[in-house]
Amino acid sequence: MLQLAFVSYQKGAYILIEGKSNYDRFYIIQKGQVQCYRDNSGSDDGKQLLGPGDFIGVIPCMSGKPNLETVIAVTDVVCIAVRKDQYSELIANNTPVAMKIIRTFANNMRMVNEKLTKLTLKNVSVDSPEQLFEVASYYEKIGKLNVAVFGYYQYLKSCPTGVNADKAKKRFITLKPRTHAVYFEPTADLQRVYPKDTMIMCENQYGAEMFIIQSGKVKISKVVDGNEVTLAVLKPGDMFGEMALIENKPRSASAIAEDQSLLMTVNRNNFDKMVSTQPQLISRLTITLAERLWSMARQLANARLGDPVLRLLDMLSLQVEKTKMQINGNQYFTNLTLEDVANMCGIPQDIQAMYLAKLEEDADIKIKEGKIIITDCKELMSRSFYFRKSSDKITREH
């Protein structure tokens, strides 16, 4: 039988500390208020006041990553403590708790997506179906026709009388015979195969499915002002597309198969059944979202680094931090190209070569068969930590 502990904190007490690891529980505030601070936020949005019914510490608990914020009791506070190993049992008996956490994560991810895009590309994407045309045009321009034709189709579906409808129709008719894009419309298939360089979903497209990668590699990205920023590169076992399914809003980013990928699909009906009958799978989804939010928050810190070479090195450090391996100075094979990392940092393609050449000269980096190898993970992580702290100090002083 599930037994949860109640814990009390006096006004001014530190409940969570930024940077600390190994939190094995999170808290549901029952009484009182707490203030959350993020030292590396660089602005006032790093502060948040929470009260009864809100959750704290879910991300470090469920992801196993260092905590992203410091939480201090503003008043006397009473919390319910939930250990990670109790979560599946908790949601089996109280699915609204899980759905509130998941919806909160999805909403936070959408906001962090916009902040990350704005910092990386100095702008935000347009929240309009017309953005579908801009995305398709971008990929046609860089020669990714399988991706472009999918984007044009989704634009015509969303905006059949849009300002760019005639152009999109002509481009679709021209490109379709030359491409092998698949699944322009959802099917009842529980598993789908997407060939390399085909689009799975497009930002600003409406959709009601999420995907679980069985094999292959999927890139999550956004296009802003004719530039692409890579938000994540996902591997087997990872999930994506859950935000549109949970929130019933347009896709916030695109997903493109980097290799031939086998995906399991989950539609709204399946998801509703999962919530009520498969707590282990919902627990896994919560962990996935927690890990992704943690990674996105780290990318925000990366985007605030001024020097592009430091950003590239820090982005590689982040790839190591995202793994669950023990770091003892060992090598790490990233499976990423130099261009992948440059796109993750949002460095425009016309100036990538200059900074990537400098990156290749770094002692902690080696290239083998086009993929990046980190030769000393511990050293690179130490350097990256110093980069970020130095950047935080400069930001606070100005």
C-alpha cells in the first residue's frame, strides 16, 4: 500500500539547491509558498513563486540530473514527499497527478523552446500555419527535397487558400515524383518506417500522435528567419511528439529521420488507455520529459555563451552530461558530425566552417569517419562548467 511522507520546512529554509545531484524524491506543496531561483537564467524569469498543488524537484528526481534551481520556503511550508520508486504506484492510484506533471512539463517545454530559439537565432518562429510554407521553402533551398515536399503538403492542408497556396501547390507537384517522403497523413499502423531524410512531423502542423523510436535516429529542429536550430537528436527508446498530443496545439518543432527509423505510434485513444492502465509507461514518459527539460535548460545556458567556439565545446560537454555513464576521463563517441553540433548551437551555415576549423584544433576533440570523439570527457566538462560560470558572472555584473 502506498504510504507518502509529509515534510515541513520553516520560512527561509532551503528545500532544493541548484547543482546538487542524487535527489531521490520530489515534493507536492500542500501548504505555504516557495520561491524558485535559477542563477543562470540571466533575467527575472529565473524566479518563480509556487504554492499548494504545485510540484518541486520533479526534474532532478525523475531525470537523475543535477538540480536546475534553488528552492527556498517563503512561508512555513508542508510538502508531500514522493520517492522516485513510488511514482508508478502513485499514478496508478491517482492518474490526475501524473497528467498534471506531464501537462506542466509540456507547457514548460513549449516556453523553453521559444526562449532557446530566440537566444540561439535572435528571433522566434512565427506561430502561424504560414510558417509551414517557410519551413518547406528552407529545406528545398538546402536541397532536402523529401523534407520540403512534406512541408508543402502540410501547408496546403492547413492553408488551402493561403497567400502562398499557389506556390506551394506548384512546388509540391514538381517535387513529389522526385521524392520518397512517406505518411503525409496518419494511418492506423502501430509501427511506421521513415526513410532517411524524410519528415515525420512539421512545426506548426496539427497532429495527435506521439512516437517512440524503435530504431534509427531522429532530429528535432526549428526554422527561424532562414536558419535551422537543432533542439535534440533522439535515439532508440526516446519519445517525441507528446506535446501536441497532450496540449492539442500545433507542433512546436519538426522531426526528421536522420537515419532510416522504425517508430511506434501512439494516438490519443491509445494514450488515454496508457494513462489509466500502464503506469510504468507513463512513468517512462515523465522521465523522458524531465530529461528533455533538463537538457533544454542546459542549452539555454549554452546559448548565453558569447564565443561560438566555447558554445560548440559546451554543447559537446552537454552530450556527455546527458548520458548515464560514469565520467573518469574516458573517451566518448558522440555519433555527431561537426555540422550537427554547429546546428545545435544555431551557428549560421555561412560562418560554420570558420568556427568548426577552430573546434577541430581543440585537444579534447578528435574526428573519426566524420563523427566527433571526445578524448577526455572529464576535462571537457570541467572547462565547460568554467565557461558557464564565467558567463553567469559577466551577465550579473551587467
